[in-house]
Amino acid sequence: MTIATKALLGAAAQLLLASVVPATAAGLDELAAAAKKEGQLTVIALPRDWCGYGALIDSFKAKYGIAVNELNPDGGSGDEVEAIKANKTNKGPQAPDVIDVGLSFGPSAKAEGLLQPYKVSTWKSIPDTAKDPDGYWTGDYYDVLSFAVNADLVKTPPADWSDLLKPEFKGSVALAGDPRTSNQATMGVYAAGLSEGAADAAKAAEAGLKFFADLNKSGNFVPAIGKAASIAQGETPVLVFWDYNALSARDNLKGNPKIDVIVPKSGVVAGVYVQGISAYAPHPNAAKLWLEHLYSDEGQIGWLKGYCHPIRFNNLVETGKAPAGVLAALPPAAGYAKAKFPTLDEQKAAKAVIAGQWDAVVGATVAK
């Protein structure tokens, strides 16, 4: 490469950097102007009926006049990461600007150099345990494990994990998966252990296994993978379910039967998704503006309307910005305030214990 070529490339790089707003929250007017010059935002794997994303995308377009290209709405977290890898040198419509992925994919994508840092203007109100300290990924919304209860069959719903051991719940309680393989079910066992007062992840997992062993011995545990249909049909009248799924089931069943969704008094575990900007984003300023939109009060309330608890939920409640009508459709906010956001290391430690010891300690084969 000649000296002249190097100089030319260096000048081009400086020009590119000058056109990109720095990796901290700048003035929204400046950021919006830079984003409008780029003219488009490309998102991926965002079904319009998931977490209120349809309304969020439409409000972004209306507010800023920027087109949104929606790639592969039914894709998963792995598809999103692979799309970044496959389009590192492609600035066309198949290259995503932003991704919305499960918690484990944030740190791994950062480690592979696939993300660029950005801290939104509401950064301080986002829990430290739900964001990368350097801004490479940020927790965006979460579900908590709840009890989805067939109220036509269960007249006195459980308020906490310990209630599930009572005789009136004989043949009633199920998990939404096999704890040896399902993250939702594994976290259910872990949450039960946390309710026993265990703080260390491995000890919480052990306590959770003992809890389910007792539940199984009492005849209260139903060794089947629970679903919305099994709640409605009375096969699993009480199901440990992510609250988003439980609330959606409640609405879809339209009172036939009536479904109560209860966040337990203790052992409240949150499952977090994270947002990140591609290191190769064709529209980096539009991507940053999109994150500002999502983490604003307006964007956070948009997720809440879609039954996905925004990462700033506690802040919205404390400041009185969460609409009363939206909160009325959810379990009481006090339960969510207790939510624990287990780190990846804690999740791995719990999964190792639960998957490895379920058969020996609980002895129940969960059938599909």
C-alpha cells in the first residue's frame, strides 16, 4: 500500500468518524439530524406483535421521519448475530443496524467484536446488573416468573412458592418445560430456591431442587410441560410461567377460563433481553436514535403496553410516569420491584446443578 493510499484511507476514516455522533448520548437534535441524513434504520427479528414492537416502530418513523427496514421478524437471537457476521462488508438492506437478543448473546457478541458502544441519555436509571459498563449492550426489557392460575379451578390462588406445597394444590403445579433442558423451567427451580433464602446461585439451585422434590413427594407436582392450553383444560391449573406468556394467555382465553397472573412474594426472577448496535451498522446514528427512542419514557411505556417490563420499570413507577391504565392490566408493581436479575455466571452455576441433579434429587421425568 502506498503512502498516498494510506493518506487517502486515513482521510476517509476521519470523515466517516466526523459524521458519526460519539458513543455517548449527545443532544437529540444533533443525533436526529445525523440520523435523517442516513435516511434509514434496519432492525431484525422484531415481530410486530411482540412486546409492542409494531407501535414502537411506527412511532419512531412518525416522530423522526426515518424509514425502518424490518428484517426476518420471526428470527431468533442466533439469527441476529449471524446477520451481523454475514454482512460485515455489506452496507445494503440485509445488514442490521441493531439487535435485540437474549442476555447471553450480548457479552458473547461484544467479545467477538460485533458491537459498538453507546450509552443512552437515561443510562443512570438502568440497573447496573442489566447493562455492560462500557455500553456495548444494554438490557431493554424483561419477564419475571409468575404463577398462571386457572381461577375457575383454584379458588384460593397461591401468593408465594411455599403455598404450592399446601394440600389443596395436589396434582396442580407444573413447569413450562423440562428443567434439564428448558431455561424457563430451570429458572423456575432456581426461583423456588431463592424464595428459601439462598443467595449463592449453586445453593439456590440446591434449595430449589429440594423444594421440587418435596412438591413431587406431596403429589402436587405435575410432571408435564405446561402450556396455555393445559392451564385452560385443567391439566396444569397452576403453571410457573414467564409473566409475558401468562398475561398473553389470560387475554387470549378471554375469561374462558379466567386466568390469574400472580408474581410471588419472594423468589422473583427476571429474564432479560438486551439491545446492541452492530459494529458494522450502515446507519450508526439512526441506530443510536432508535435506542434513545426505546429507552425514553415513551419507548419504555410502549414495551410495557406489550406486557414486556421495560428495564426502567421501577424508575417509571417511582417517578409516577407509568400510566395507571397500563399498570392496572398487570400484577402489582411491588412484586416486580423485588425482581432479581441473575448474571450469566449465576445462571450457568444454577443450570449446572439443576440439570445435573434433577433426576437424582427430584426423580420426576417431565413429559411433553
